[in-house]
Amino acid sequence: MVHQLRYGLLLLPLFVVGCPDSEARFNEFLDATKDDRPQGEEDTASESGTEDTGVVDGVPDMTGIYLLALETSLVADSPLQFVTTVDMTVDADGMGATATFTFQPLSLGVGSLLEPREFVGIPLTFEDIAFDAGGNFEIDMGVVMVTGMANPITGSDITASLVLSGRIIHINALCGDITGEVTSPIQSDLVGSNFGMLRLDDDGSDPATLPTMFPYQCDQVPPAPDGGTDTGTDTGTDSTT
């Protein structure tokens, strides 16, 4: 209290005594009394302003290969799976990015989540996908067709309109929601559908190295361990149950 009162009394003459260059004298006073002022107080009257020292990490470079699990609202815990390649270019200021996503379907037997998981069908590629400063992105896929060999629900070919609205969770994971509509083999709205992506250590073409535990909802995504690469092999949802 005494310190603040002394500081206020020192300022008082500057406001009650007129002079031709009061602003210059005020700035000189601020410089001379810098060490006496309470910590954190801003020199708002200075023309130079206050420098923003906040640390912003920006968008991480998510370039890599991921296992994407896509759970529809039609049947719980029966996600389609894709080996997904992300090729990202981060903006110079780190506050945005663009990326190309390529989704390679994996084969799955009806009712299976782990077999055979081999590359099947035509990859789906989407370019110029924008990320904002918060790591949020949207992929409007339009109408896509996926071979029935990748459909663990019915085994039938799928035709659907899909929009993936996601975000970066950490350097090894992305997740989000899916909206749209399935038009074949049945017609159904996809509100309530989800997806999760975990980084792989290889190109995903070997079923033996694919993780057997993986998320397909945001609340299942494991945290990134310190000093390591999280591939989801030992965390996430147990797909064997």
C-alpha cells in the first residue's frame, strides 16, 4: 500500500503541472521509475506499446501415415478402417496449414475388426484441406464409394456422402465427427458418427504390424507419451473384445 501511494504521489505533478512537452516528460519518468513500479504494470501511455510475449506453438506438421477408424452411427463398435496418408504444408507463421489426405480402405470380414486388414479397393484422395490455428479441419468428401470388402457391418458396397470435421489432438493423433448420409446398401443419416486417427511407424501395408487397439472416438484417444511416438499399439480401445 505504501509503495502504491508513493507511486501515485510521484505521478501527481505530471498531471497538475502543465508543460509544452508533457508526453515526453511522462515517458522519461516511466523510464526512470521502471524499477519502482509494481511488477506486471503496463506502460500504456508509451507510444511503443507493449510487446506480446505469449508463446504460441502453432500447427504441428502432421505429415505421416495413420490408421483411421471410422465408426458409423448405424452399428456401434464396428468401424471401417483406412490407412491414411497425410501430406501437410504448415504456413510460414505456423498459424495454419494445408494438407492432402489419402484414404486406403482395409479389408475386413463381416463382424471382424482385425482380419484380414489388407489394402483393398481404390484409395480416396482429397487435396488442399485447410487447418486453422487451432488445428481444426474439415474434409467434404462429397459422394464416395467404398468396396464391400472393407465393410465389416454387412459386406456390401457402400455409397455415402461424408463430411469429416476434425481436429489435431497431438502430434500423433487426430479425431472428430462425421456427418452425411448413407444411400446404399441402405439409406440412413450419419449424425453421431465418429473417427479417430493414430500415427503408424510404417506404411500400414503389413497387417501384422497394425495396432490391435485404436480409438474411433475423441474420448478414446490416448495422450502422447513424453519423449516417444504414440502408435496406439498398447492404448485406446481393445478391438479384441
